[in-house]
Amino acid sequence: MSFDLIIRGGTLPDGRVTDIAITGQTIADIAPHITADAGEVIDATGKLVSTPFVDPHFHMDATLSYGIPRINASGTLLEGIALWGELREMLTVDAVVERALQYCSLAVSKGLLAIRSHVDVTHAGLVGVQGLLEVRERVKDVIDLQLVAFPQDGWYRSAGAEANLIRALDMGVDVVGGIPHFERTMQAGADSVRAACELAADRGLMVDLHCDETDDPMSRHIETLAAETLRCGLQGRVAGSHLTSMHSMDNYYVSKLLPLIAEAGVAAIPNPLANIMLQGRMETYPKRRGMTRVPEMLAHGIPVGFGQDSMRDPWYPLGTGDMLDVAFMGLHVAQLSSPDQMRSCYEMVTTSSAAIMGLDYGLEKGRVASLIVVDAADPIEAIRTRPPRLAVVSKGRVVARNTPVQGTLATDW
């Protein structure tokens, strides 16, 4: 028997050392010693082999737009939203496509093969939607790109946003989005959560809301989201992104809230880089960390995936497209320092996020042959050093290669 590709001697995240044989787009075999020939063999001895990196929360319509038309001087979330409103009026489909494809190329080189991108539907022209639908089609053989219809200025607060969101879904956008804490009143926010869940239930879609992205402990739309998930029968299909208000809530209320989220099967998507940068801006000291309660969520069995959120845009001036940077920051901010907790951070940028997006990723026979070879011995070492992805395989095809980092020292030690 001959295969198209064999990855030999790689170490899986659970410590097993194995060969992986690929035929077409499928893992044909996985075993300690595969003796068959292959069209190509990659020696992964001593290297970590895992499923690809997954980003469950990104804004690809805004990426690489930093400084257009100006820089976010205050660094706040609200100025970023206002600045995006100015940039949105200048967008063209060609510009969205050009920047998004540039980002996708970077992502692939980092082993990032699945991205959920929110796309603003506020403007009636739906320029971002048009652009990212084109990008989704162009990258589909390499990247699994999900799009979320996102009413940045509010489902009800922005005139026409609900109709635009429905038009975006009709055009082929995958997921229902929202931003309840940005509505004019708490009641309007709750109504928007209800509308989003009902729309998703009617259409058989998933829901992913920007939810409680604020320091305000009274922003409690995640409670409504959990209740509406149960009412509409959407368990396992709903995510609350950010959830930063939970870092300000009192512990008694959170002790009630976390079991409700778990019962509803609602996933949480913190965004460590953006959350630590944007939250707490109105405070002096002490200054809160600005990320939701990840350890407590994990303890309650709530699915958690780390997102990147932004790169070089009105909200975040940095970013590398590397989900290991996201895991590194998340580990520190959430104080996830035990070996098991550090390994969970790797899962939150791979398998956990893939499950939240409903993707069939896994290093098992019969699964889609998408994987990465990382120049590290294990997940913890990968997070610590953020090394090159030596090989990136998407749907059976090697789509990127990188060389190990090597240096030459001249010392008298």
C-alpha cells in the first residue's frame, strides 16, 4: 500500500508517538509504525504534531487597517468603534479582499486553518460581507472561514441593522451575531438576544454574540443568552464572545450564572490580547485584568476557546496571526499555570475552538487531514517558545513550510 503523505514519528499533544498516513484529504491510518511508502514523507521525530490552530473570534473586514483614517488615540473600545464607523464609510470590496487575503496568507504560515470572522452589517451596502464572501470562496481549499453577521452599532440601535443582518444571511453568511450591551437600554439588549436566537432557530444556524464586552458588572446579557438558548433549543450552537463584565461581577451572582451557562451548553470565547488591552481603561489603580473567568468556566465544563479578535486595526495596534501568542497571553491573564491548565490553553486554540465552530478536526483515522508540525516537543513548550510551524497540512496538502530558528553565538564562555 502507498499513501500520498506520511508524517513519521510525531508526538501528539497527549504524548503518544505515532505515524500519520494521508490519502487525498483524509487521514488513512494512524499507528506507531506505518511501513508503507508514500509520495512524500515528513520526519517529525521529536516534534509536536497536532490539529491546526483555530481562531473562533476575529474581525477580518477590519484587519490590517491600522492608521486609516487615523490612530485610536485613547486606545479605548469606544473610540475604536467610532473610528471603525469612519473607516467603514471608506471601505471598498477590493480593499477588504486585498487585506483579508494578505492576512490569510500570514495565518496559513502560522498553522491557522480555521477562522470565525465577524463582519459588520451596519452599512446598507454590505461591502464587508461582499468582500469576505469572496475571500471565503477563494481560500476554501485551505482555510475553513466562517462568517458572522455582526451589527456593530446595535441590532435595534442602528436603523436598518436587523434587515441588513437578514440580507447578509440570505447572501450566505453562516452565523447570527449581535452586540446586546451596545443597545440603548438593557431591555433592548435583551430583546436583541431573543431576536438573534429565534432567527438562528428558524434558520438552523449558530449564534455568536459580542456579549457584555464592558467593565460594567450590571451588563448581564449572558444570563439572557443562556435562557434563550434553552428556550429555542440551541444547546451546543451558541457562543458568547468576550464576556468581560464577568470580571467585575460579584462572586455570589457568578456562582449562580456559571451553572446556567453550563446547563445551556453555551460556549465562551475570551479574547486575551484585546481584552487585556481594551478593558479597565477608565480606571486608575488598582486596575482589573479585563478578561472573563476562564478557570471557573473550565471547572464548570463550559466550552472555552481563545480568540485573537483583532490585528492592526482600530482596536488593536499589534498582532501576529499566531494563536500561540493568544494562548501565551491567555495563560498569563487567567493565571493558568499548572501543567494541566497550560495544556488546556493549547486546546483552547486548537480542538476546543474547532468544536465551538462545529468543525470535524481530529487526529484519527477517517478525519480530515489537516494538521501542523510544530518545532516543539509538547504543547507547553510550544506556548512557551512560540516556535515555527515546520509543516502545515490542510486537507491533505502541504500548504506551508518553515525552517527552525537557528542562531550563531560568539562568546568567550
